[in-house]
Amino acid sequence: MREQTATTKRDAMSERGEMTTGGRDGGLAAGEVAEAAGTGAADTGVAAVGGVVAGGAAGGDTTAGNGAASTAPATGSPTPRYLRPGRPTLVFNTVMAWLTRRGVSVRGSRVLAVRGRTSGEWRTTPVNPLTHGDELYLVAPRGVTQWVRNLRAAGGGELRLGKRAEAFTYVELPDDEKPDLLRAYLRNWKMEVGAFFDGVGPDASDEELRRIAPGYPVFRVVLADAS
């Protein structure tokens, strides 16, 4: 019984890795969106707000751009790409979350709410959905984050702005369809997320963008009221 309880607690903590617990729309406590404290941090352009992929806080962290730490596979089979947010990202995301929850959208920002894959409770993180053509997308520049893992498990979620919430499901894009989206994402959010792309920019070739595509999940948002 004790072992089962301990396992459940560990699963719940993992599930919260980058998502803040939903609930009252009050002021942000210190570190509320700090991933290191077990709460959610938004990815600019996506989720800051820009796109996403799962991974976990496994060992092997090394300092990367913008103060981010890269989680690499220690041994054995490859692990999904995941970059832990650095301090500048955490500060930026805290401000984004605070504004968006109060109904102030910064370049289309929203709060992404998804049910936790273990607890079933709402987990939230600020994101900036990418509009490309007539479609809306979520891109994960830091790889397989906890919100990506929760979204994949839940099959959908909500995009919130102030008191307004739009339910959605999604279609996850295969790697071959990502180059145009990643290029558009970088054009919109390079200043915020460029450090997560290892020097790859919006002028990169389709081949280069296709090469990095597996590490950047992209989701096409299907709003509940859309035909």
C-alpha cells in the first residue's frame, strides 16, 4: 500500500512538470510557473507559446542557450528531446501567464489548460498559438514537455483568455508536414525561442527543418465549434 501511494505521488509530480494547477484566477505565487518548482512554464511562440514534445526531467542536464538545460538520454535507447526552461524564460512566462489570465492577450497569447494524465486535474501553462493560413497551431520549441505529454494523453484541452475558454481537440502533424510551420513559427517568435533551435532560423532549407522536426511537436488545433 505504501509503495502504491508513493508511486501515485511520483506520477502526479511528473504530470505537473510544466503545468500549473488550475483553479482560482488569483495572483501568481512566487514560482507558480517555474518548472523547477513543479509548475508550468510557457513556451514562447507556442507554449511562449510556441509548440512542444514529452520528455521528463531525467538526468543528463547540461547548460544550453538562454539558461536552458538540455535533457539528454543517459544510456540505452534515445529519449525524446526536452529542454528545461532557464530563468529568463521562467520570468517571461510568469508575466505572460499573469496577463493572459486577466484577459490581456500578448500577440495572441492564451492559457493552455489540459487534464493531467495521472490526476485528471486541470494543468495550465501560457502559450502563443501560431496562426498559419486559416489554421491554428501549437508548437513545442523545447520538445516533449509535460503539457505535450498531458495533451497527448487527454486528446484535447482548452485555450483560455480571461474568463473565456475554447475547448479543442488536435491533429498532431507528422514530421514531413512541419517545415512550413516551423519556418512560420521562427519568423514570428525567433527572438523569444531562437535559443531552442540550435542556430536553425526561418531561412533554413526544408531539408534542415525536416531534420530537426522530430524534436519539435506541432499540433493543429481543432476548436469544438469548428465544422
